Amino acid sequence: MIRDVLHSFTFKGKTSSVLISQSIPDLERLSAGYALSQSLVVCDTNTKKIAASIPGINHARLCVIRSGEDAKNWQSVEQILRAAAEAGIGRDGLFIGIGGGVVTDLTAFAAAIYMRGIAVRLVSTTVLGMVDASVGGKTGFDFLGIKNLVGAFHPADEIFMPLSVLETLPASEWKSGFAEILKTGILADPAIIDILQQYPINFDDPDFLSYTSKQEWLSDIIHRCVAAKGKIVESDPEETGTERTLLNLGHTYGHALEAVAGLGTVSHGEAVAWGIGRACALGELLGITPKERTMQIVNLLEKLGYCTTSRYPLSFWDPEKIIQAMYSDKKKQQGKLRFIIPAAEGAVIKTIDKSDIDLVLKTLG
């Protein structure tokens, strides 16, 4: 039987608690300490059924936004803000976001700017959301075709991770989430790598999808990912140092791929997984990543079914456009590209200026 696991982190003096359990708490627990009349529940068209299953939800004020990456925009934020204003929610109110990374990012961002900031709680319903997106306080939306260009830091008071909801996820969502699991294992917890190597993982097997949410090893992985990210974010809550920057492993390549393909065409997780492989290739060229380390990571990427070729299988491929997208990404610094490169243990930050851009091009085929 999977036991409930509670984590608690402090970000700039604010406590954020994470509860990993089997089932979703009722609305009374989700809104504890706040009047129902001052609570707004936000979900999308995919998680509306999950929200509807929560005991007491019929007493809540509900805002349903569109699902998908193309809904991660200002229009969705405006919809949430309008719903809150029409409901008469004040500065002592609460937003409750129920969904994957799109919903939790949008809900928390709306909470960050509504009346200069109100409380937010999250119910994460995807693997990617549980192991990464919902933890740490980053919020925002896509703008001008650039991933998460607009955002703010606004940690949730509480984050609920009910593993039972994962049974409803399609294979694509599981695959997207496991990329962030692998990333965390590379960066911060080798035991995660051991677990991924030990257990058979097949996202195309319906039986795998139906029973895995009940497995102790998945609960252990999620617990480890939450603990690792929480520790990193505690030490560098607003990415002013270097610790939190490491969480961008695979993201310089991945975000560029998402932008060039068109946001939502390639899932975030699959883009990051491809980006991790490209970071290893760049690391070898730079003499940072040992071949044995690259082989370990690439073997796991292939086991999990991710693309490991230098050219991602799009209907077109233009390495120069990937480079251009990298220069539009918010992770660049002083006009230089920043990459997180796997080392023999963990990873390091490497800045690439235009004189060395040919090395990046070599990793793109």
C-alpha cells in the first residue's frame, strides 16, 4: 500500500507543502482556511471531470479554460481574472488550480497578479506536473511563440499530488513526464537512474499505464523528484544563483525545438528528452561529458522511447532556426547561450558565445 508522503519547503520565508497520496482531498480540505465564496477553482476541459469528482465541488465557483499548450496564453489568464472579479473574490481569496503544467502555471500566475497577489493551491494531475511543473513557484505563459516568456515567482501554499488520477492519462502524458524524471536523476539523485534502469517501462503497453500509478516505485520516484527540486529551489528560489539554473538541463535545446516546431506540436517532455541527448553530444565536444556517461543517458533515453538523433523528425529541419530560437529564449545571458551539460556526476553550466556556435551546430546534424 502506498503511504502518504508530505514534503515542506521554504521559499523566501514562505512555506510550501506537497502531499503525495492516492486520492484527491475534498473541497473542504482544498480550501481550508478560506471561505468557499472567496475560492475559485480553475481546471481545463481535460480535468473538468476530475474536478467534478471532488466531494463538495458543487459548492465551488468554477472556471474552465481550454486545454493544451496553445491555451497557455494571456487570454486564458484574463479568463481566470475575469471569473475571480465577477465572483467578488478579494485579496483574502484563494485560487485552486486542478490540472497539468498548463493549468497550474496559468492559475498561479493569475494569483500572482490578481489584486497584487493572492493565495494559490494546486492539484497536480500529470506526471510532469508532479515531478516538476507544480513545484518551485515558477508561473507564466507562452508569448510571441516563446515558451514561458512571461511569468512570475509565486509558490503555492499547498500542492496535492493524487496518484490515482494518473490512471486516466494517455501514453503521451506519461512519456512527457518521464523526461523530467530522467533529468532529475541526472542532476540530483542517481537512485532515480537505478529505478529507471531496473523496471520495464513501456508507454505503448495499456497494462503499464493502468497499473503503474499504484506501484511503490513510481511513488518513490515522485517523492525523490519533489525532494530534489524542493532542495534546489530552497537554495535558489528565484534563479539568481546557479543552483536552480541546473534544472534547465535539456531545456535550451528543448525550448528551441518547441518554438521551431510550433508550440504544442512536440510535447515539452519529448523536447526536453531530445535536448538532454543533444546536451550530452555538446558535452563530449567540449570535453565535459565522458563517453560512458553519454552512453548511460542515451541508453535510458532509447529505453523510454525518446528521439536521440541529431535531427528531430519534423517535416523540415533547419539547424540555423534552432539556433535563432535559442537566442530568443530567456535562458540566454548577456547575449550568450547557456547550456546545462551532464558531467561525470551531476551537471555543469556552460556559456557559449558566437565564436563557438559551430560546436552547437555540429550537435544538430
